[in-house]
Amino acid sequence: MRVVVTGGAGFIGSAVVRHLVLNKGYEVLNIDKLTYAGTETSVKAVGNRPGYRFLQADICDRAAIEQALVDFRPDRIMHLAAESHVDRSITGAKDFIDTNVIGTFTMLECARQYWLTLDAAEKQAFRFLHVSTDEVYGSLGDDGLFTEETPYDPSSPYSASKAASDHLAKAWARTYGFPVVVSNCSNNYGPYHFPEKLIPLMILNALDGKPLPVYGNGANIRDWLYVEDHARALDIIAERGRIGETYNVGGRNERRNLDVVTRICDLMDQLRPQQVSHSRLITYVTDRPGHDARYAIDATKLETELGWKAEENFDTGIEKTVRWYLENEWWWAPLRKGYEGNRLGLLDAGK
Ligand code: NAD
């Protein structure tokens, strides 16, 4: 099996690459621009495997993508490359429109042109998995879950750009019969998560004794999924998902942001004991504009139709994650030095 993964130097993409190369023995071509959010150190574990290749390229660069597909001849494409940080989309939306909308369009067109050159059997087996977020559905009230039928209602420039890309992907299936499958997932957490995102930010700030900034009153709810569960889900959806269909992916692990931060403080108290609890560092900051109140995913379709189930519950997953950050400074220290932080001083309280 030969798989192109876009965005494979990012958080989720690198988990997908590690899963496909190390657990499945697939040949993988990782296409990544290496923006501030991507680093080859996240795929160090597969770097010297014979089946693994890396191409530094922009998914908006049509010539580079066309050539890569012709040279590598994939059986499957898993498209994860994106600008993914909500706060950055509020302060500068252009990169999000370029990569998430134009980049997805470019990937779809290059992949379709390549697919047209395949023989009948190869064409039938080919899949293009477009990876997206539950944020396209907008915000939930106190009750209910996002299903695959929930109407789109994005709030941020990030989620609007992802919604646009989902519509393009689905249109390519309907209009051209191109074998696209779409997945929409809840908040991921786990190893190799860029230090600006909520969970790593809180772990690393707690480690340094810096304030732990929580948006608003911390009551916003997210449904957390361990990244390796997501990587397995994406592999299963790419392999067996029905063409033109959407699959929601979620961990059934709803938590208030404040509870997530408090749990991290408890773990830090255990693993790096101090005289006063790390929770003293929690500070409340002005809420993010357009901040969605609650996300929660109904993953029944994926569970019943394709037999996937999340294996990690939040309590064990968050402990593994905190331990991983404490043990892997080699990975996060250079990234933390290199990035300029949130441009308007906003700090992420979600993805
Ligand atoms: P990330 O920001 O960690 O990684 C994105 C990767 O894409 C980086 O390696 C970056 O270098 C690369 N990239 C960005 N622009 C590019 C371009 N123009 N050309 C080529 N490569 C480019 O993101 P992530 O959290 O791993 O998210 C991956 C995908 O999953 C995204 O599509 C995101 O919308 C989706 N998603 C993320 C979450 C989450 O909680 N993080 C949840 C659901 C869905």
C-alpha cells in the first residue's frame, strides 16, 4: 500500500505517518511545507525506514504536487495539511484561505487528474481522505451531539476555511465521481502537539511557573480524542469508508477547559511536586471572539459501520501526555524558542 499523507510533519499527520509506517508497514510519501507548525523531528521514528519519503512542498504548488503523484503513484491520499490554529486565523486569515481552501482545491484537482490515469481496478480501489474538524458545525448548547447530518455553521475564519474545503471535497465526489471520503473530528491531544495549543501550553507554562491563561470563565466544553486513536480512525476510514460519505470521529470525552487545566495541575503536582499547587497559576483572560461554547461528537456511524472505537480515555491519555512532555524536551524546546506566539496576545482555549 502506497499512501500520500499531506501535513505529515504536523501534530495529527505525524501520528498518521508513524501509524502507517511502523504499525502497518505501508510506503508513505509525506508532503509538507514545514510551516512554523511542522517539524521533521515529529517523524524522527520513521526517518530511516526504507518505505518512508519526505517532500517539502506547498500543497498550493500545482506543478510540485502533480509531479509528486506521478512519481510516487499512491493507492491512497490522506489530506491533513492545513493552517490549524484558531487564534492565528482571527489575527490573519489569509494563510488559512490559501492553504485550507486553495490548497485543498489544488490537492483535489491534482489527485483527480492522477486518478484519471489509473486502470479500472486501481481507480476503484483509490481513495482521497479529506481530514476536517467538528468546528465546521459551529457551537452546541448544553445538550445534543454533532452528527454527520448537523448543518454547517462555522464561527471562526479557521472553521469557515475548513467548511469551504469540506464542501469542495464533497463536490468533487458528486460532480466527478472522484472517490472522496470526509472525516470530521473533535479536539485532539497527545504527544507532538505544537506548544502553542491549549494542553501543551498549560503543561509547559506550569513547568516554568508561568501563568496558565484560561479564556473567559473556562466553561467552554471540548470533546477530547487521543491523537493515536484519531490516526487509527483515519486509516480505517481511508480503507473502508464509503465514497462521498462523512464520518465523525470523537472520543466521548467531554471536558470543560477549566477541568482540563485543573487536571494538568494535579498531574504536575504529582510529577513535579512543589510547596504550593500549580493551580495557583490559573488566570482568567478575556474570551476569544466568536468562541464556541461546546463541541461534542456522535461517532456512532464510525463505530457501528467501520468498527472503530477510541481506546484511550481522557484520564489515562492526559497522564501519558503530561509525562511525554516532561520526558521530551528535545522535541518541544526548539519549537518553543522559534515561534512568535499568539500575535494579538490571544491564547488558545480549544484547537
Ligand atoms: P498542525 O498545524 O499541527 O499541522 C499542519 C501541518 O500542515 C504542518 O506540518 C504544516 O507544516 C503543514 N502545512 C501547512 N500549510 C501547508 C501547505 N500550504 N502545504 C503543505 N503543508 C502545509 O495541524 P493538526 O492539528 O495536525 O491538524 C491536521 C488536520 O486535522 C488539519 O486539517 C486540521 O484541520 C484537522 N483537525 C485537527 C484537529 C486538532 O484537534 N488538532 C481536530 C480535528 C481536525
